[in-house]
Amino acid sequence: MPKDTPTTPLLDRVAGPTDLRQLPDSDLAEIARELRAEVISAVSETGGHLGSSLGVVELAVAIHAVFNTPMDKLVWDVGHQCYPHKILTGRRDRIRTLRQKDGLSGFTKRAESEFDPFGAAHSSTSISAALGFTIGRDMGLPTGDAIAVIGDGSISAGMAYEAMNNAGAEGRRMFVILNDNEMSIAPPVGAMSSYLSGLYANEPLAKMKSLAEGFEAALPAPMREGAKRARQLVTGVSESGTLFEELGFEYVGPINGHDMGQLLPVLRAARTRATGPVLIHVCTVKGKGYAPAESSADCGHGVSKFDVETGAQAKKSASAPSYTSVFGKALTQEAASDPKIVAVTAAMPSGTGVNIMADQFPNRVFDVGIAEQHGVTFAAGMAASGLRPFCAIYSTFLQRGYDQVVHDVALQGLPVRFAIDRAGLVGADGPTHAGAFDIGYLGALPGMICMAASDEAELVHMVATAAAHDDGPIAFRYPRGAGTGAQLPERGEVLEIGKGRILCEGTDVAILSYGAHLAECTSATATLQSSGLSVTLADARFAKPLDEELVLQLARHHRALITVEEGAMCGFGAIVLQTLAQAGALDRGLAVRTMHLPDRYIDQASPDEMYEAAGLTAQHIVDTAKSATGSTAEVVPLGLVK
């Protein structure tokens, strides 16, 4: 007998969404199964956002099978759930370059594909963007329907509701798919599933909501309570009316986001019959189909490389604790001796380290969800009440609350303490998550004190300094990842505001470091000294108020002064230059060089590769020092000195 011919995987026949639309519905569930396996396999090699992507596998297949992408504009929110989408839209051959240097972005990216009409790495933007595409369509531009897929966390942010209000008032045809993965409605089986699918397929869109309610009422009690909870997530009430209907949307759901028998007819009915804005409420399971992800505490939200069979993640070899954990422990220590200390985070308790304080003082840590604007003003209110709030938000996300930092905190002189994690370049998450701008945007504010930790011991001191400071706002920044291995103090010391420190003294060139690039500056100093140049190395500690006495001393006693920072132009170096100019120090022939991130966005790579691309390695500092001093001495890296 002839041997059985191996069956070609269906996914191999899909070069793009057009191929999906040629397949019978009976094949799409198998496509989803193969797609899920492909996502798991790829992320096991690259690391990344696994759980959220696994949760939308069926949804991605169904949307591309029903809508005419890329003419129809599909906007994912947040974009980290887009891995299945990337595989289905012609990028399968590059999916194992995900989040790597010169590889695919971990988020949607306009420059990467016509199927990514809008980049989204910060949350809650999709409905606004989709409405923008809708207006473009209605004004005659060559674009089709707009579909926003937004998570239940993202839709909790104020911007999403602002967009819903505007979209409802416009009354234009567009689609919002709410991906609710907080809980799952157990999928109906057998006759009930067939009955529901038939109703959705055959009834007018206006009846979908009442049909969903009828289905909900027919469920067994536990499932009925689950469906009720899912409805309340987006309604705010237990009755049939929804907030979204009040805003002008047709509301459909909740439906099972892993059942093609429900997804396909509902999406088709909506696409065929909608005349105005529609919200389709889809319930999914984060990490769906991969037991290690489903059972983990964070559902595999962000994973390193892992073994597919066991789910065991590769352990990162770090000889030093992370800055985040050092901050969390130092904050908890301060909170133990001061009952007025509270902490605020915007949906990132473990990411910012405040979960450590929450374990000990759960009633003094507040997670406001993806709502940075509210979080900042909330902290301002607590400060006005006499509490001592620490507002722990990544640099890139604090940008979203900048008006509140200006108006509600700085203008009123309120002592909110901003703990700014992920300062500088962050590696695989790329430019959307880089902490590049906080030095400039906070340094511009009157009365704001700005500090930067050069190592984890300094971070402990800055936590103590912030805790003790009650005279206006104060901020301190620190990078992602492991520290330098510095010896941690038993308790942080309160630093003198506006005073830096000199680590070694010389006469030719002064290197003034602000923040965690001090390690690179130390390496550069050693290399320069080995070549015969005399170097002073100083740690500024503060950008505002700047240690003017230290800066002017360095200017008087050296031929050249180099500032180094892990931030964009118009930051620390600009503050130093302005100080020197005002003092007339630049008139005396001092060579000044400011080293900062270049005036461009730097794509994802390892942090070392990104700083190489930015021109901020120890060797770049060495080269800058040689150029500034006019030195012709051969500079030999210290490790190569014989």
C-alpha cells in the first residue's frame, strides 16, 4: 500500500488575508490552531508578549477572514497582542526576528506593513485613530471600514471614552471590538451554540443585543453570572441599557472569542448591516491554548525565551538586583517608618516594584489602571491632603500625564514624588518605550527637583531624599534591568539638594555624568588616564537644581568639559550649557561637548547595541574627550594595556 502523503499545514497556504477569505469556514478553526502553535514556537525563541497574543488568535483569523484588510483599517490596542496578526499578514518568515535588532517590532508599526495602518504601543488610542480613518473614508479617501480592537484594560482609560463619545456623536459606521480577557464565558456547546450562531446570522443587527440577552438568560447559573459580569464591565449597570448605547453605539455581546462558530457570523452580520458605530464585546482567555501561560500569575504577559514543552523560561544571569526591585524595597523600608507614605501606579505594580510595598502595606498602594493622567492628579490630591505620595510610572508612560504634572502638581508646588523607571533606552520594546524625554520635560518646570541614580546604592539614597522632601515636587530616574553590583546601604541617606560629587580629580578633561551611564564614564576615564590624559569624573546627581558651583569649578580647571546623559537633546547638557553661558565660562575658550541620545528614534535591539547606535558607549566618550582636548596621544582601552 502507498504511504500516506503528509498533509500540508493549512497555514502554509496563507500568504495573506486574501487567502483566508478563500477558505471555507470549516478550515478557519484549524488555521487558528496552527497559528497558535506558530506563535508559541516563535515567542519561545524571541521572548515577548505571549499571553495577550494567544488570547486573540481566533479573533485575528476571523477579522481578516471577514473584513477586507488592508483596505479596511485594523487597529490593535495595545499593539503587543498583534503577533498572530503579523503572521497572517505576510510576516511569518520574519516572525522569529521579533523584538530583535533589525527585526520585526513587538508592536504594530506603520513603516513595517500596509496591514499596520496605525502604530500602537501605548494603550487606549485605537478608537480615536479608527474614527480618524472613518472620517477619511467619508470624505472620499481610499480607505474602507475601520476596526479598533481594544482590551478591557485599555478601554478603562479616559481617552477611550473621549473617543467613544465623539464617535457616538458622529454616528458614522465603524467597529469597536472589546477584547475582554478578564474572565471567560464558558463556550456554549452543541445545540445551544448552533442556535445562537443561527440567530446572529439571520437577524437584523438591531436585534443582536436582545438576542444576546436572551442567550444570557438561558445559561446555567454560574455561566449566567459570568455573562452578567462581562456585560457590567462595559455598561456600569446590570440592566439591559449600556453606557455605549447611551453614547450612540450598537452593543453586541458578550460572545465567545475562541468560537469561530460565533465570531464569524457576528462579524459578518455587523459588517453587512451596520449603519453607525458598533461595539462587539468578545470574551477571551489570555494565554489561551498554552497551559503554562494560562496557569501563570500574569498569563504569560511578558516572557523571556522558554522551553515549549515545559514552559520554563530562560533564567537571566544577573549578579546584581534590578533597579526596580531596589526601588521597591527602599520604598517599603521608608513606608515602614512613615505611615504617610503611599504609592500610586498605573496598571504596573510589579513593573514598577510597588508590589513589594503592597505585600506589606496593601491599603497604602493604589493601582489606578491605565490612567496616568488620573494617577498624577490623584497623587496631587493626596499630597494636598498631607500624605507623601510616590507616583511610580515609567518615563514613557508619564508623558501621557504631562499636563497634570504641569498644572496639578508643579504649578501648585505639591510634593508628589515621581519614581521614573525605564529611563534611557530599554532594548526589545524599542523606541515607543524608551525613557528619552523626561529630563527635558520635567527640567522645564519651575520648582521641580530632578535627580538621576548612577547606581542602585544612589537610588536608595534618592528614595530617602524624596521621602524627606516636602517642599514641592521631586523626581528621580533610573534604568531598566540589573544594577551595577554596588554595595547597598542598610538605609538610604538624605542627599543635599542640588549637590553633586567628584569621584576622581584631574586637570585635562572633566566628565560630568548624569544618571546610570556613570559606569560607561568610569570605563572611559580609566582608558583616558591610561593614555596620559588627566581626567576628573563627577556625578551630577541633580539636573535641577544644578550644582552650579561644581559645574563652574570643572569649567575653570579643565580644558574640556563633557556631559553624559541617557536622555534626549535639550536635557541635562542643555541645562549645563545655559549655566556656563550665563556665567561667561564659554568666553574663556572652554571646550564643551554634550553627549546625549541623538535626534532620532532608535529601533529595538539589545541595550548595548542601542547605545552603540546612539554614540554613547565608553569608546564614544573616549573619542569625544580626545577631540575636545586636541589630544593626539594614542588611547588604548584599559583592558588592552600591557
